[in-house]
Amino acid sequence: PMDVDGADTDITFTAALILPDGVISLDGTELVVIVRIAPKVVDTQFDNAPVSVRGIGSGLRVAGDGAVVQAVLTAQQLYARRITADKLELYVDATGLGAGTHQLPVKTDLTSADEVQQVATTPDTISITLEKR
């Protein structure tokens, strides 16, 4: 048994190997065990998460209704509890695009936070149509 109660950093244990009769170890009779202490990571799913359009050029507007996607946030549990769909800030970047239909990857600013491993969306790209005002 290894006691990690109250640990907030990794713990290294050395354990003596107990081998069955007739078995030998080529690497010695001790085993080093490292127990990694880290925050619990969870997946949180958001259905119908809104996607905004950033960087719309002068004289242009987005045609049609706003897009929504399914998003899965993989983050430390304590952080994930504080995130709601509107805090995901999902967006596509239309900077430099002219009028027409464009297929763009969905992005979020949350992935720069240390507590977030990833934000995956389905679909991972959306189609937007920019038209002149």
C-alpha cells in the first residue's frame, strides 16, 4: 500500500519485489514507483454552443443565422465547473476575407489557459457567407 493522502506533488516510492519461486529479475529486486499527483481532468459537453464571427471587413456582414456546434471542453475539474457555453467564446476569424462563402475552423481563446487541455468541436469547421451591406 502507498499512502498519498494530502500529497500535492509527485511521490516516489521504492518497493521490494516479491518474486515467485523459480523466477529471477534481470533488473534487480527493487522497483521505483512514481505516483503523479495532478488535478482531475474531465470532459464537459456543450450542445448548441454559439459560434461568433470575428474580423468582419468593412462594408460586409454575415448572411443568415448564427452557427452552433457541439463542443467538448477537456479541462481540470475545478476549472471546468466554472465554464458555461457562453464563456467558451467559440469563433471563426474572417479577417481579410471578402464577400462570398468561406469554410473556417472554429477556434476559442480558452486553450491558452493552463487549466484547459483542449476544446474540440463538432463540426470543427463551419461555413459562413459574407455579403456586402
